[in-house]
Amino acid sequence: MEDELRCGQCGGYYHVPVLLACRHAVCLACARELQKPAGGVPRGEEDGGGGGGAGGEEAGEGAEVDKLSVLSDADSGVSCSSRPASLVGGDPPPPPPVYTVTCPACGAATPTDEAGAAGLPRYRVLAAVVDKHLERYQVAEPCQLCEGQGAPRPAQLFCDQCLVFYCGPCRDSCHPARGPLAAHWLVSVGEGRALLRARRREREGRCAHHPGEHVSMFCLTCRLPVCVLCLHHGRHHAHDVHALNAVTKTRKTELSQALQQLSEKARAATDFIHTLKTMSEDVQGRCREVEGVMVAQIDALVEALQQRRGDLINWVRRQRDGKVHALREQVTDYTHTLQSTTATIHFCIEALKESDPASFMETQEVLEERVHGLRQGWDQSMAPEPRVAPTFNLTLDDKTLLAAIQQLTFIQHKPPGTPSMIPEECSAENNSVTIAWAPHPTSLVTGYTLQIDDGSNGPFREVYTGEERVCTIDGLHFDSIYRARVRAFNNTGTSAYCEPLCLQTAQVAWFTLDSDHPDVSLVEGGGTIACDSYEHRVAVGSVGLSRGTHYWEFKIERYDGNADIAFGLARPDVCREVILGKCGGSWSMYIDGERSWLMHRGEHFSRASGGVRAGDTVGVMLNFTQRTLNFYVAGELQGSISLAGVVGVLYPAISLNRSVVLTLRTGLHPPKQYLAAAPDVPQA
């Protein structure tokens, strides 16, 4: 149960474990690190977060007053109040949380009051089990003041006044034997553990509201151990209260019965794993039988069969290896689950040995939930049957003619079964999709055929045929939903297509600029571009566009007012050494420091006043629905080109020359005000 005793945040053994609303535990020091104000802004230095160590246990112990009422009875982590309605005339609304502690295991947030992490309930049973484990296996206590990237050094001494474990260097630097610290009592690590355990036992069993009274009752309403004064004079006098020992005995009996049922499942899994191992030996024996029959048949044939015999033997052995490998993997999977279950069983058994009823009752529900969850996991995932059959469904055809000896093979009785998609391994990124599938578990497959539609619920078309079981398809339309399906085939026939899987490409395009000209400089992966030539140089985007509405921006980082810049679109074969818009395969807006005009096929039109300067932003919006290309400067429409009649794939492009540095921003959604306006544009 080693993993049960280590904190999910720091990775070390639990030190002063506290219980979160999600039923997971963390060290108190780790909880302080994870603590944030309820608004989500990281804590400032003034709240004193980050202090760890045994001293934190002592400081926070006195503030622990009925903190279990902060945690919801459900796993949602919602703060609730345990104050009875009989005292206040109805349940008041729960106070808003002051802090939240995020669980490192599941990410659930636990609300707390002004005490923060120090007010979380202590997980005393876990602390006791960790303490026993450290003593039983003589695990070294880590120094609580070691800093740096490496693991803390083993502690050598413990200060009874500071309640901190020190290694040698930290003791010399943080706890010198002079001044006021010279009177502190330093003891060995073992004695320090004993002192902490004695102090913890001294505090346990005492009522949080009446420190002079021992808890002897258990309030089922608040789910808290209480004392006699709480029952008669406190907040629990009208609640459902029972004797603590009786309730503890009942709950321990229930947990023991659940553990017994889980142990029976673990025992059954052990027997099944043994059966799987025996089946592996049976596979070996059956394989030898098939080999013997096959060799006897081949030896009876003419000498021409000798060459073919070796090939067939190797094929059968590959089948054997596949079956043995599958059975061994199943053994490994079941063994791992069994080890995890065994660890939980041992942990719960140790928890059952807890002598303090209050400590046990604080965690019995957590233990019952874990045991119940494991039981459900066994029923859902541990199918008591092997993944592959030990038999070989093969028959050697020894009646074929001598002329067909070179085609001698095993008879496959039926076409393969329908393969299945693996949704968790399928993905869509930008304008490409990755599709993964798995074969039918009992079929012999030669290859697969993958089909997708056109992204508009149109007919399917074949995109891949081969033996691989994963395929990435690039160059698709943006903002489209593609349906994909796959089938398997072998020498006998083909399977049916599986149910189509839908994958949606990105709504907006992410791309970078690309240019192989030596005068063009691209940095930050193609996001920033500059030019060292007085001649115009064109850079083209890495992604082609053919559907949807796309918007991208250029920020002018450097511009002296004399250089020429042209923003727009281009086809892949555009001339890259003339200004964009001069050839027929490009459309652009030329702009300088005073004016702009639109360009296509070398023609200038729609001249407008107003230029750009360093720091301005130029936006480009391509709308395939309206077939328009719009340009914006500082949020204002500067020009618009009609793309009516233009078909095919278009690429974002730009041309520039010396003294210009631009930064590209892509993956942007078009501003709503740009979409609302539909200006009349001239025909390019």
C-alpha cells in the first residue's frame, strides 16, 4: 500500500494529512500551497501560505472546530452548514467560502472559511497508518527545511520546542546552539516521532468545543463525535445522537463485510490469472499439435512442398506468439488491478485497527466509498474470460493439385468482422484530422479501407488503403464536420463499414508565413517577418483556405513611411519577387504612409486616403460565403475586393521590402462588427 501513503502533491509520505471535500488527502503544507482566495486570484504574501512542518500541525490544531461541517456530504465540494435548525429557527444560507483548496488528484475545489487550509479536518487514521509504516520499515524522516530542486536530506534531530525535524546543515544554519535556541531540547528522529505521536494521542478523543471533555457520543445529523456537554447544552441537543462505541462497532462491521466481499473478488481474480497462465501452456500444446499434423501432411507430398512447409510453420508460430502475447497482456492487466485492490484492502485493514473511535468515524465513509468503487470497477472491467481463444481455427488443404503447391495456404473460413473506431485516439487540429481504429478481436485482417465525406454530408470517398490502423488527412476545409468510416478485408472478402465517426475541423485558421528567399527573415516560427531588400519579396501562409470566414492581423512593428507593403491573398504559384497583386494569382491592398489602393493583375483601383505608421494594426478578413476580401486599418474599413468567380484554394500572403517589420496574429475570430457590415465592393 505504498502509493496509499504518499501525497499526490509533493510525492512524499503524508505529513499532517488533511481531508478534502472530494475525499482525497494532502499534506497540510501542500494544502497551504494549493490554497487560493475564493475569487481565484493567487494569495499574497500576507496570508502566510507555504509554511509547512510539524509546527503547522500544532498551530492549526486549535483552530479545528467542527470543520467537517464545511465539507458537503456529497462529493461535489459544496460548502454547507451543520448548525441545527432548532437553535436558529431554520437553516441559514451557508457563508461564502473565503479560500478554496484545489485537489491535485481530481482538480475539485474544497471551500474553506477564514482559517484556510489550517481549518481542514485532520485525516488521523491516515496519519496513524503512515506513522506505523515508517516505523515498521524504518523509513528515514525527511528534513522539513531543505530547499532546492533535489529531494530533502534525511533528518538527524528533532526540536521539541520548534516541532521541526532538522538535517545537519539545516540545524547548523537555522537552529544554532546559541542564544535563545540553546535552551531548546534536541532529540533523535525516533524520539521526535514518539513525542509527536504522544502529543497527538493526548489531543485525540477530546471535544473541540469543550477541551476538558472526552467525546463519547456521535451525532448522525452533523456526522461528528461530540461530548456530553455538547449533547445537553450545545448545538447538538436536538440532533440524532448515539453512543460513539456502538456506532463505531456497527460501521466497522459494515466495512469489514464489504472488505470481505472485495477480498473474495480478489481471490477469484487470482484464480483466473492462474487459469490464463495455464491457457498459455495449452496454446503451446495445441500449436504443437497443429504443427505435427501439418508436417505429417507436407511430408507426404512431393519434394516441391518442402520449401512451402517452412513458410507455413512460421505463419502458425506467429499466430501462436500473438495469442500468447495477448494472454500475457491480460495477465499483466489483471495483476496490476489485483495489486491496486490488495493495497486498498491492506490499507483498510490497517484502518480497522484504529483504536480511537472518533478518528475512525471521521474516515469510515471515505473507506466505504473506496471499497464500493473498487467493487463496481471489478464488476465493470474485469471480464472473467480470455481475450483470445486458445484454439487455432486452421485447416491445411492437402487435396490441392501439384500445380497449386506454390499457392498452398491456410483456409480462412470467413471475411473479417467490422473494425471499430477508437474515439479517444481520434482528433482534429486546424484543417487536418487523425483517425484511429481497431480490428475485430477474432478476425484475420489483411488491410483496411478508410473513407471520409466532403465535410458537407456528401458522398464518401476513399482516402487510404493499407495495413496501418491510424491515418492523418491534411488539407481539409475549415469549420466543417467530416464523417469517417473504415472496413477491413482479407483474401475471403470484406467486412461492413463501421458506424461513421464525426470530426470537426477548426473554425478559425492557425498559420505561419513561409518564404525561402534569402532577403526575408522569419522569426518566432514564422510569426514575425522582415526584409533586407529594396525589391519586393512575397511570403505566403502555411495553410490554404477554401471555406468559411477567416480573419488575421498584422501589427506594424517598424515602418519609416517610405517602404511598400501589400496585404492579401495568393495562389501557391504566385510570383514571389514582385509586389503582391501584380500577377493574376494574387489580390492585395497596397498601403504606405499616406494612401492605399487595391491591386489585382497589376491594375490599381479603389484608391483611398489614409496610411499606416509604426504601431498600427492591419486586419484582413476573407469571407467565402460573401466572396469578399476586406482590409481594416486601426479598426476602420480601408478597402474591399470581390472574389466572385474565384475558385480553388487561396493562401494568406504579404509583400514587403526594406525597413518594415511585421508581426502576424492568426487563429482570430472575425469581430462581430466586421461581420455585420457587408459593403458593396468592386469586381476584381
